[in-house]
Amino acid sequence: MNTIIRKEIRENFKLAVIGFFLFALILEENYRTSTGFYARLALKKANWDYDHAHPLLSASVIFATGLFCAIFGALLGWLQIHNESHRDLWAFLIHRPLSRSKIFLAKAIAGIGLYTLGSGLPLAGLIVATGMPGHIAAPFEWVMVLPLLACFLTGIVFYFAGMLTGLRQARWYVSRGLGLGAAFIVCLGMAKTEEFLPALILILVGGAILATAAWGGFMSNGFYAGQPALGRRALVGSSMLGCLVVVGAALALLDSRLPQKEYTWSRYEMTTNGTVYIMTQPAGKPIEITDLNGAPLLDATTGRPVAPTDFYRSLARGSVMIPTEFPDLTNDPSWSRGSYQQSIRYFSLWRQTEDTLWFWNPNGRLWAYDLASRRFLGSLGPDGFAPGSRTGTARFLRPEGSSWNGHYSDWYPARTLFTHHAVYQLDLDHRSSKRFIDVPDHDRIGGAADVSFRPDGWDYTVMVTTNSVSLLTSDGKLVWQTAYAPAYPDYNWIDVIFLEPSNRFALWFHPRDQSNKTNNLPSHFVWLATGQGVLTNLDLPPLVSSLGAWTPAWFGVGMPPVLWPWLYGHWNEAGLLWYESDLLRLPLLLTLVGAVLSVGAGWWLGRRYHFPVASQLKWAVFHLLTGLPGILAFLCVQEWPARESCPNCKKLRLVDREKCEYCGAGFAPPPKNGTEIFEPAGGSSAGSNFPGPISG
């Protein structure tokens, strides 16, 4: 086996070297872009850009890494098989004094080693350069390596897909490349998964299926017949995933050629005078703006309906508050803290001062980096600044977003941060923090955010506690305070709206999404005034919007039923629930219809080619679970023999069987054409062209 490993390395080493230098150049260019970005940032010649802030978490670097690893892995796996595809060379290889499984293992060990050389070493160099102090003025933690690690491991999945493509005895334009489609499914799932562990499980499962399928193909020289049972099952599974990609691409192409359906939406809006209106977009019609009684909003000068552009200019400014630090929200599966591939998961720029970058970190402190030296300086928390330390005795809670002219963002250069019982004002120029406002011990802060109506300003601070919602000025004076009612958790989204004149305000309590679907909770509005408290309140019913599903209903024809729980369901205390069940009822019905038709088509083909009953039942279950992609995979992996008419019963019989499956007759002898030189078996030598036996 060592000899074969050395042979594979010797034959494919050039490709690994080419891949190494090409990938190194790609990563080096992105690394230089990041270091140059910090140089321009120190000279005040650049604005903050997350894509250039950290090479390990840059979207462009992750995309380039995933694309290169996929192409390089697939090409390497395919070349290892293609270089030996000549029949004489293949026969020489497999007749070594070694089992085919060990030969395949030796080729895989050599191939993965070369893949690691070509793509793994440049990635390791990028990680080392990024992690060294003084190179990148941003936080570095080893978990930041996970996105690139996932891309690297996905390349191994493509490596086995390339091997399978080289092994398959099938047409290029039909089914030979279906293994690459299965690898694409793994890559897509990895990119869409928010946590690394599920992505790793998906990569391992996909890699195991494709590796087993490649091993099975190696055992039978790429044919389906003659493979071990495990290899056949893996080939069918990978082909089904590849067919799913083909079906999805075909349906998407067809959908792009069809007229797009328009949907209806409705929402409440509030103008600067505190009046609530309903905006509605009917399907295929202009936007309609009406009051709560359904009367259209008219222009006072023209008497015609107000145009949407004019209406937008009359809307009040507001700040969105989603209290994120109440006890049970962190366990809410609907609340996302970002994907493991996003830099915001690990750090976020808080503010840039004259010579320092301040980053919010999930450990609850602000980390300071010197712009000139690009080195870590220390961390700031409720207990003050800790030089050289990333942690401290106290931590802030995760900050809430802010709003400027109605635009909401999760991370922003706010002047305040908070703990459970106090809001702190930050003085980053002097690296200090001080208490801004305290709450009683029996209360708890769920969120606090600054509000500004001008860039880089500070007009108000909104604070939400377990019992109240408060508005304070930038110098800590209380403008108003009102009860948090209706209360959390049924209402977990609050709009603080600033009306005219400036001493009037409104609160809009949005019901939690799941509660709204289950209990049909209304939207609650409260109007307030400085020094007068609550003026009035109003409950408005939820508006129904027909936004439709994310795909047309007829896409359900190509959807495997087995994927429905994974794509459209979620688990909670009540069991498996469907999102937007009213919109998905028709696609689900079409999926089941497609599965039933696939079962019928598979059963008919099985009977036509005289499959054993046990085999037909297994295929029927497979088709019921996988639908249209499953029946296509069935057609692709089976080697369908030709059929010819039986001379005895005249029915079409399979040519790969010695006797007719209908009447048991054998094949008819070929017609004589006068060139026969052999005596028929059991015949006499008399009359033949050959002399009889010579007697003594």
C-alpha cells in the first residue's frame, strides 16, 4: 500500500504545487487588503468595512476559499481516476497483490494528503499571520477559524465527488456528474447553517456517503452491478441528491420564464401628528393609504389620494427596542445571534476614537486596539478599564440597537451600555465608564439604546425594564416613564415614536410573532406627553398579508417528502409545527402526489424488468420518501438491459438472461451464413470438411 501511496503522490504532486501557489496568491491578496485597510483607517482615509476588517471572517475570503477548495478537491479526485482510465492500465492497477479496498484507501490517503498540501497549508499560513499581534487591529480567537475549516472540509467532500465522477460508467451529459450535485448540496447546507456543529455533521455525513459511493464504484470498475450493497446504497443516495439539484435548477429556470405572481401586504404607519393609517399594497395595483375606518387619505390641496412618496415624508421618526436580556429570550429558538461565519458573531466595532478602535465582544466588555501598533490595549467594563486584560470582574449585557430617522441597526457607536440594574455612560477618550441611571433591585433592565436624529449624535436613551419603559435625555433627566403593558414575553418589540410638537410621544407594542399567529394578539398603541403621562391608548387587530411562500406551490412536485420536516418544520413544546401552514398546504399536497406517481412509475419499471418482489418493495419505499429526485436516481443508477422478441413466445425478453423470463426458452442459434467451420456439438463428422478419426 505504501508503494501505491508514493506512486499517487509522485503522479499528482505537480497539481498540488500549482494549487498551493494559486491559493496562496489569492489569500495573500486578501490579507494585504486587510492590512492596507487598517493603514488607511489610521490616516482617516477609510470608513469601517467588515469585509476587510478580519481576513478569517471576510465574506470574500470565505467565498474564495469555498470555491477554490471545491474546484481543487473535485479536480484532484477526478484526475486520480482519469489518469488510469485506460483499460490496460486499469487492469494492471487492480491486479496488484492487494485488495481493491486497500488500493482505494491508498489512493484516498495520497489524494487527501495532496489536497491538504494545496489548500490546507495556505490556510494555515493565513491563520498564523492573522493571529500574530501587530498584524490585524481586531480581536482574534480560535473559534474564528471555524468558517474556513468548514470550507476546507467541504473540499474533501468534493474530492470524493470527483473520484465518483471519474469512476462512473455513464454519459457525461446524463448522470456521471451527479456526485458533484450531492457535494453542492453539502456545500449549500454548510453555508446556510448558523452553527458549526450541525455544519460539521452535514459535512461528515455527505463525505461518508460520497466516499462510500466512490469505494463501491472502484470495486466494480464504475458499474452499478457488482458493487457491494453498501456502495450501491451510497451511490443511490448521492445520485438522488444530485438529481435534486438538477430538478431544483430546472424548476427555478422555468419559474424565471413565467409571469411572477404579485402579493398583497398591509401594515400600520403613524404620522408626526400621531394619527395611525393603514398602508395596503393590493396585488397588481398602486399602494392604498386609508384611515382606520377605511376612508382614503386625501391631499388637502388637490382632493386626490395622497401619493406614497408624500406620505413617507409625513411619517414620524422612531426607535425600535427589542429587549434582549430578559431571562428566557436567550433560550428562544427564534432569536438568532448570527451565523458562525459572520464576524458580528465574535466582535463588532463599537467606536473609533482618535487613536483607538473599540470592539464589542460577546464576553460583555469593550476591547481596545491601538490603530498605530495594531495591538491589544485592554478592556472596558462596568468596573472601569483593565489594561492588557480581555476580561474583568464585571461585564455589560448585550447591547440593543438604535435608530436614526427610523433606520434600525444591531450595532452602533452608542454612548451607553447596561447591566441588569444600571445603565452606564461611556467615556472612551478617557477609557472610563460611570453610572448613568440605576433601577431598583426588584426590577431588571432588558434593554437600553441611544436615540439620535443626526449622525454621531445623542438625543435620548430608551430603557426597558421588567415593569416599565422610560425615556431619558442625554444628561440623565427622565422625560417620561410608563408601565410595560401589555408585558413581555407576549409583546417583545416596542417602537418608541417621536411626534410633533416635541413633547409628544407614542409607544407601539408589537406582539411576538408566534403569539400573534397562535392567539391573534392585537397591536397596542399608547400616546404620551411630557409631564402629562399617558394620554390615550388603542388596540388594533393584526393585519393579514398574503406574502406567499418562498417558492411557488408547484415547486412541491420536485421536493422529496423526507426533506419537508427539515426545511419547513420546527420543534417546540407542542411538537412539530409548520411555518405558514396555510401557504404550504398545496406544495405539500403536490409533493405527496409526486411521490405517489414516482412509486407507481418505479413499480411499473420493476415489473417490466422483472425485479424480485423484495427489491421492488425497497425501491417503492425509497421513491415514496424521495419523490421525483428518487425516481430519476433510480433511472440513472440502474443499468437497463436491452430487450428483444423471444422466438418462442414472441414477447420482449431481457438479453442478459439465458432463458426467457416468460416461457423459459433459450436464445435461438444464430443463422448460418456459410462461414461456419466448427462441427455442431453432438453431431457426426460424416459429411464434414474434416477427416474422421484415423484407425490403426
